[in-house]
Amino acid sequence: MNIFRLIFDNLRRGPVSFRLPHKHQCTSNDYRGLILNDAERCVGCGSCAYVCPTCAIEVIRSGDTYQWTYDPGKCTFCGRCIDRCKPNTLTMESKLPPLYSIQGELKKVLTMQRKRPVRPAATPVVAAAKPVAEVAVAKEAVAAPAPGSVSAPAAPAKN
């Protein structure tokens, strides 16, 4: 068969494949969609970017600010970033992403202040002063065996 005849027939016939519907269909309960980051709770540790196999998440630090970038066009929706996130700020949407035709159209860039972990101040432990009589009674209870108990034989003295 002539190659030009095959090309002409294909052009005359038009597209054979189906076009995607403009309406999204329902998803299952276990559907893994776009990654969402709660910017208020994110600490900027970058562990999500570290474990991302396709580099869909990038964290760029500069001083006390950092830039969190997510490109769904690169994402495989594996969920490793969500499993690794210690403050649990990353979640996945349960709906289908919107249709897009330009690469990088759904890219999200968040610029945030780095939050340092706040460690609570050490609380001083103030022990209540026990009366001297209680301390003496407690020492005698430890030294004297309880009635009816068998005590271990004394060790022989060394010369």
C-alpha cells in the first residue's frame, strides 16, 4: 500500500479516538487526587520534596521564608509525600483535577514564613518538703524486713 494513500485516508476519516467528556465522573473512596498543603501549619521542613520520586514538589529556602511549589503535571499521585509529612499538613483531594491544556497551568506556588518549632519551657519541679518524722519512718520501713518475710542470709565478711 502506498504511504501517501494511507495518510490521505486517515486525514479524510478524521479522529477515530473518543474525546474526553467535559464533565467529571464520580471517583471511588480511595481516589488519590491533587496534593493540598495547609500553609498555616506547614513548617517548611522539605521532607515532602525529599521523598517525591518525580520532583513534583520543590521547597526552596531563603532565610526565614521558603517557597513550596507543586506541579501536578509531574505528580504520579503515589502519596509518599503525605506519608512522610510529620505535621500532617499535606492531603489529597478526593475529586478529579480540572482539565488543562498548557503544561504547568495547575502549578501551585506558596511563599511562607518558616516556623521554628516552639519547645515548651522546662517547668521546675518543686517537691513538697516532707516532715522529718515521715522521712525517718520511711527509712526504717526500708531497712527492717516485713513481718513474715524471709530475708536473705548475710554475706560473709572478707578479711
